[in-house]
Amino acid sequence: MYVFKAFLGMVLLLWLTGCATTQQSTSAGGSANSVNQQIKQDQAVYVVQRGDTLSGIGARFGVTSAQLQYRNGIADPRSLEIGVKLIIPEKSQRVSSAVANKARFIWPIKKLDISSEFGSRHHKHKGIDLRAPKGTSIHASADGIVQFVGKQRGYGNVVILKHKGDIQTFYAHNNKNLVIDGQRILQGDVIASVGITGNATGFHLHFEYIKKHQPLNPRHYISD
């Protein structure tokens, strides 16, 4: 009889211990979930709208497009879709060197004044138009070689530079072209001046970023 009572007492003790452990575990889990929910609530989140670009969103929140790309795991900036929720990173957050190295191109005109974005005009605009006074210096966006210099229908005076990685940059409506075919160019070199040649209706530079013969939005590949 004594042995049986001792056995029952042991079972009861184990059961009570198990209940306490379960309750403690549940309580701890609840606290962790509350913390996680609080973190999510505190994060700034932006829902992508029609016409948005990473650079534009970054400018709105005071961060760079590279920070947005890195924080949200965006491999290709062109994949930005309407309705996607982007987490806005802290301004101090660093990006990986792989993302930072993509931003090795610069704007070809120092005082940026964009008059027409990429994809505007029924999504058929293959570049970005940079408004500037006649004769403004046009600079090479990156190191390269002059692949073409001359006239093209609709574009007037044109310079095309070839860069590493099967990339080209295209500069059109120039007043004067200041380079020759095959010339090696360094980033920032003056290659032409702003004009109104071709079908331009005002003084500006039509600038394209082309990779493997596919025009891409220059905003995604130029350091802010």
C-alpha cells in the first residue's frame, strides 16, 4: 500500500512540474511574439505605386536606392512591381560591396535637371532626358571606349561609349561631339556639349544605359 501511494505521489509531482514548464514556455513564447510584432510595427513600410523607382522612393525617405535594394533583397531593380511592400532601412545601414559596386556610373551632366523619365511617353522612352543650357559639358558616365560618334536619325549628333560588362551609354541631341571613334575615355571626361540636334524640342541630353542591347533605367545604375 505504501509503495502504491509513493508511486501516485511521484506521478502527481511529475504532472505538476510538467504543467508549470508548459505554462512558463507559453509565457516566454508569448513575450517573444509580442517583441517580434512590435519590431514589425516600428518598421517603416512603403507600398510601391505606379511610376515609382528605387531612387525616387529613397529620396522620399532619405536613403539611397542601394540601401533599399540591399535591405529588401532586390536582385534586379527592374523587378519593382506595383503593390510590393518595401521595408525602409535605417539611414545608417550599410550595404554589401556587391550592391555598392553596381553604382559605379555617374550622371553625365553635373547639375541634374530631369525633364523626361525612363519609360515615359507610353513606356517607349528608352532613356532619361537631362535639361541643360546650350553648350553645357557632357561627361562620360564611366570609363570606356568610343564605339560610335556621328549622326543618327531622330537623335542628331550622338556619342556611344562601350564599357565593361557588355554595357553601353548613349548620349544624343548633342551640339558638338568632342571625341573620335576608338578613343579611350575616363569617367568624367568631356565627350560632347548639350544641343538641340535631331528631333529635340529644347536643349537637353538624351541619355541611355544599355546592357546586352537592352535599354535599362539609368536611375538604377547610377550612384545617388
